[in-house]
Amino acid sequence: MSRFSIEKTKPWFLIALGCLVMTFAMNVFLIPFKLAPGGISGLSTVVYYVFNKVIPVGVLMLVFNIPLFLGGFKSRGKRFVIRSLFGAVLLSVMVDITAPFTENLVNDYLIRFDSSMAVPDLLLNALVGGLIMGLGLGMVLKEEATTGGTDLAAALLKKVFPRRSIGELLLILDGCVILFATLVFRSVKLGLYASISLYISTKTIDTYIEGFHFAKSLMIISEKSQEISRRLMMDVDRGVTGLKGIGMYSGADKTVLLCVVKKQEMPKVKEIVKQCDPNAFVLLSDVREVLGEGFEPLHSEER
């Protein structure tokens, strides 16, 4: 297969793989234990139990997503909508097709495995389910797609409430779903566990998309900027950029050094600055992901 064909099919494969991971999380850790951590999947889980499990969760997800896709088609790009439609339909189908198999897995291993437990460990299911759910959704989102759900609803509400951010609207929508689940199941405990699962899922998505390779960014203001930059380049093997600045109190020209290093290199960097100029002003900030020489290759992010 040519490189062009591989690059063209890779996003679709990763979306499908992400949907499969999400299916496992939903059918094994969330749906059987009435955990509804927001989103269309959470809403569908609640309605599934309201109607005594007559209507499958996947069918409900598809039904709830239809108006969202119709409303969001014009507001989002064509590629985004097509990929998201593929993800939403595939996830709905996977959830219903695999349900009979995962039901046996849940009964045999998660419920009966530890006979000493009177009830399943909901906290463990919420944590693991949220982690796996976030991993799967992160894979889908990284390919510029979604599985439908509240993110599309938030985009539509953004037009009605332009002063609200997408993040705020998502939090409100997911909060409403969790509140709905709490009222329907008449269990504050289930609502709290669902909130924990949603939090874990959100953090997992952020970590997956933004990267695991955290770094530190330094801005150094010193009278000995030349000596510090030379030591950083020679002893730490990191590039340094000098930015022109002005001390607003003194009016004197300043050279501000900008450097990005790995976390494990920070002790050595601090020692170098301390040796060169104990009076240096150093500003540290976290960097979620760094692309380029000495870090992750830039081409790895290209499509």
C-alpha cells in the first residue's frame, strides 16, 4: 500500500479504534452500573433504564445525535462533520453489537469475581471507566472528529450564548445530564461517581491530545546573560534565544533569555544560573508539549 493510501486511511482507522475503546468502557464499566458521566452516552444510559432496557443504548445515542448533526452541519467544516458522523454511527453500532458479549464478561468477572463484596465497587468502575472512555475519545478528537454528543450541542448553544465559552457550555450540559441521572436513579452516590468519571475522562483526553512530554519554559533576566546562555548551550545542550527588552524603571536595555528544557534538566539549569548570577530573575512556566529539535519531531504532527 502506498504512503498516500496509508495516510489517507489512518485517521479512519484511529477513529474506529477509539470508538472500540469507548465501547469497552461503556459496556463493561459504565452502563451496567448506571454510571452516566455526561454526554449523549450518559443521557442514553439513563433513558435506557427508564424504558426498562427495551431500547438499546446505541439506538438511543443515534437518535439523540441526529438533530445535533443536522443543526451543526453548517457551523462546522465538511471533513469534521463527515468524520464525526462516521464516529457517531460506528460507536452506536459497536455498543449494541458487543453488548451481549460484554454482559457475560461483567457478570462473570466484575460482579461474581469477588464474592466477598455485597455490591460492585462503583468507585473503581468510575475511575477505570472514565480513564478508558477518555482514552478512546481522545483518539477520536485528535483526528479532528467527534462521536457527536454534547460538544456539538455546545457549538450550537454558542450561537445563542456568545459570551459563554465552549468549555463552560460543555460543563453545564454534562452537569445537566449527571443531575438528570441522579434524579432518575434517585441516588446522589451514582451522581457523584459519574462526576468523578467525567473528571477522569476529561483529564485523560487533555493528556492524550496535548501530549505526555511536559517541559519547562524559562525566561531569564540577568546582567550576565551572555555567560548564562553560553553555559546553557554547552552544559545542557539546549538552544537559547535572546529577546530585546527594556527595564521600565531604569530605562536600561535588557537581554531576556528564552529557553525550553526537559523537567529532569531543571536542577542543572538552576545551578548554572545560580553560579553565573545569584541575583538573576528567572520565570518558570509549564509547557504541555514541545515540537522541534531536541524534543518531539515536528513532522510527527502533520497529516
